Amino acid sequence: MPPKSFTQKKSLTPLERKMKKRKQDIIHKAKVKSQYYKDLASEYAADTPDYVKEIFERTIDEDGNVVEFGDGQAKIPSTDERKRKAVEHGDDGSDSDDDASAKTHKPNPFRSQLEEQDKRRRAGQDMKKERHAKVEQEKADRKRYFQHRNKQRGKMLAKHKNGQPNLATQMSIMLGRIEKS
């Protein structure tokens, strides 16, 4: 068998070429930005004024006290120290929900608008229920009317076995109509 010759790569469509170029552009821009910010950081690190460095060397501990660090390492208090501080402040050391329940919430500035909107929504729902009940009642009345009409029509069109109309039932139906009016 002869050795495999050079195989051609599948050519890219114009859309694939565009996507590939965009991806390369985005990667290039990200690299440029990263390098730019690294250069800025190294350039301005030595130019930072002393008073700014002092501010950044300080930090606030858990109790809200400002603490300075000489070597840049923060001292994290242990659980024993936390419990000791809690006992000193009058706490029993356990987490309680008293703080959460004692917290007061801000008044809602849109309360009146929300109440108004709620009233309008309820009024709309009530009107919708009334319309729905009215439509259901009309459907029931219409159904009853057509059932009665079909029953009366059947009686009016009733015939004897010889094919003659049944006059006795027709007369009783007409007398019933006269009595109603």
C-alpha cells in the first residue's frame, strides 16, 4: 500500500471564517487588556502616597474596631475568644433570633399606592365574578326556555294515528298561554 498522501482540510464557510476571526480578536483584546492592567499596577505601585498606604494597612475587625497590621497578616480570633467576648457583653454565646425580631423595617413609601392597587384589583375581580355569574344565569335561563319551547312544540305538532293533528292538546296549550297573560 502506498503511503498516505497529504489530505486537504475541509475549507471553512464564510460564516465559520467570520466566527473564527471574531474569536481571535476577542482573545487578543483580552490579552492586551490584561497586560495593560498588569503594567499599570506595577507602574503605580511605587508611586502610591504614604497616607494611602496607611489607609490600606488598616482594617476593621469583627467588633468594628480599627486594627493595624504590622506584617500584613490578619489575626483571626478563635472561637474561645469569641465566646469570652460574648460573655463580657452579656450574651450567652448562643445565636438567638431576638436581634432579628427587634429589627424595625423601613416604612414603605408606596404603601398607599399598593393598597389602592390592591383595592382596584379586588374590585375588578368582584366585577368579573358578577359578570361570570350573570352569564351563567343567562345560559341556564336560555337552556330552560329552549327545553320548554321544544316540549310545547312537540305537543303542538302531535298527531293521531291517522295523521290528523291532536286538537285537544293544542287547545290546552293555548288556554294555558291565555291564563298566563
